Amino acid sequence: MVRGHGFGLSATARLALVQRLARRREGQDAQGTTDGRGFSSIQNLRDWGLVQEGMAALGIESPFFRAHEGRAGAHSLIGNRDVINFGSYDYLGLNGDPRLHQAAAAAMARYGISASASRLVSGERPVHGALEAALARHYGAEAALAFVSGHATNVTVIGHLMGPRDVIVHDAAIHNSAAEGAKLSGARRVTFAHNDARAAERELAAARRGAARALLIVEGHYSMDGDVPDLAAFVAMARKHDAWLMVDDAHGLGVVGATGRGAFEAAGIDPSEVDIWMGTLSKTLCACGGYITGRADLIDWMRHTVPGFVYSVGLAPPLAASALAALEVMQAEPWRVGKLQANATLFRDLCRARGFDTGASAGLGIVPVVLGSSVRAVRVSAALLERGVNALPIIFPAVPEKAARLRFFISAEHEERDIRDAVAALVAANDGISPADLAG
């Protein structure tokens, strides 16, 4: 596999591009000094302009915001053409299930489309309580609380729970939402090397002594790498060091464990050993929103005080109903989880057999293909789409430049032929990228 540096460019090409972008930045800086009310005074906005300039100089079209002209399942319609789709979180293939559609339609007919208010005032509907009770049962918890956004769930819960006298210790690869919540809290933030339990315990032990309270955060299934933590070890260290353990299982529900119950099933632990479970409704549950589960006193306090719940409109009733229906189908039809995991393992193993770097992927639902260059990742993604396969690149600065990759989300809906055809297309797309394509 090609291992690029400096966005995969040759030294000469990098120098030419840097000089061109430097001239542009000089012009923008000069403009920024005279445009007092313009947004060009925002450094990140100017930097984004430089990224766009760099892409244009390399003749690269943005791979993002591709429009899907129908349901984005195992296959999708992009540019009026059927493609094998690896860009969606519909792990168990339930987004098109008529049972979910019927549940949403019934809720919409009874309650309308929107809750029309914060649940605290007049937005509460019985379907909210039914969903939360089902989620609490699933995690062996006393209670649960559903939010309108998965990202906002982490931001508002962590930001509200912790404070300036506290410490938050988290995996270096934790999702942006958890990192933003940690920033909002004002707590001291300490990271540990990705998925390294021993490093986590060293950091937690060192940080705990000077903090009033401590929160340890991991994911149940990491969305960038597709690996899983040693959850039992994290439970033990949280107890040893008097810390709360929070697990973001957004990509774990429906994916991890023999029947898809999540990270606790794979680890063989009682889910009540985890203080806070967080998840999203937008992946396996095919809706939109987020949730937390935990002790009743914590959830009741959050229900009445956490800003992202109290001051937000309630979850749309059709979404709550469809998420509840998806959870019930997942629990009743574990064969879907088995097929998902077989598909993901097959894809990962075929990629490895062809020499691709799939990192530490557990072969459950997410398989990265590390290409080592942002330019290569973007070009291979475009070449794949031309061959009828949709897979999106993850590039610098979202990941280190040497770790730029394509990320494949596998579904129970994929057939074996889809998997084999996609790997063959990946080989052809990657082999078709010449040094000249990387130089621009």
C-alpha cells in the first residue's frame, strides 16, 4: 500500500502548492485588516478558504454532501445511478422496514409531526415514556432520558454533570460531542492513548488525587477504527479510583455482542456496572436523537435541569415511535446482527488479503481502510464512486495525515456479492491512482 506524506504530494508539488496558498493567505490577511465587519477576521474561516484553494489546485472535487436520491440502504441512488452504499449507519437494515414506518405513521396521526414544545412544559407525549422505559430495560438501568440530538446529548450531559473542580479522563479517539461537552464543563481534561486500558489507569490515578469528582469516558465501538474496548477493565478501574464511567455506545447498539445488545454483552458484564450509558437513535434505531440511561436520581435531575433537554423542543413523536419499534425488532430478530457481523468480517478479511490496512477493526460494523494520504483517500473515494461504490474519506485534520482513510459502514442488508464486488472495486480504484494523480 502507498504510504504518503504531506497529503501524498511530491516535495516539488508541495512547495508549489504552499507558495500558492501563502500568496492567497497574504491577500486574505491584508483584506482582513480593512473589512472590519466581514467574517474574514475569523482565522478558521480563512484556513477553510485555503483548504478549498488547495483542493482546486489539485483538481479535487469535494467528496462530501453527496445527495442520495432515495433511501440510503445497502444500495443507494446517487446521480441517478445505483451504487453499493457503505456510507450509512443503518447497521441492521431497518430504515426501510414497514414496521417502523407504520409505528411512525401511527404516532404522527395521533400526536402530529412535532412535539411543538419542550417536554418540561407541554411537549410530553406517552411515546416518549415508552421509548425511555424500553431503553432503560435494555441497559438494566433504573431510568433513561431521550434528547433530540445525539451530538447534543453528550455536549449537554457532560457539560452539565462536571465542573471546574473535576477531571474528565477520556480516550484520545473519543467522539467530538464528548470532547465538546468536556470543554463546556470547564473540568480538567486528560486524554489517554487510544484503547489502551493501562495508559487510562495511569492517567486516571494521577489525575484523580487533585479532583473533586472524576468521569472516565470510552466508546463501546469506536467509529473511526471499528475496534472495541476492554470494558471490564474500565469498569474495574473506575471503581478502584472512585470515578464515574460513561460509555458512548452510539455505534455499539445493534452491532456489538452476539445479539447486538451492545458493548456490555460482548464484555460479559452487567450493564448496570456502567454509571452512564449514552447512545443515539440515528444508527441501528433509524430515527434521530440521543439518550442516556442510569440511576433514577441522576435521570430525574437531568430531566429537570440539563439545558439541552429543558430548553429544547421534545423529540418528534414519530421518531420516538420508530426508534421504539426498531429496538423491538432488533431484540426479536438477532439473525440481523449475525448477518451484519459476518458481512463486516468478510469485508475486513478480504481487504486484508489484498494488502489493505484495516487497522484494529473488530469486523463488527465499521471497517477503515487506511491509505496514508488525504489526497489518495479523496481520489480513491471518487474513483470508487465511478465504479459504483459509495465510501467516504476521513482526512486530515479529522485523523493524522498518515492515517487518512476510507471508512466503510457495513449493513445486514449487504449481500455477499456486494461485499466481494466492493473489494474488487477498491483494489481497482486504488491501483488506478498514479503518482501524477497525487501530485496534482
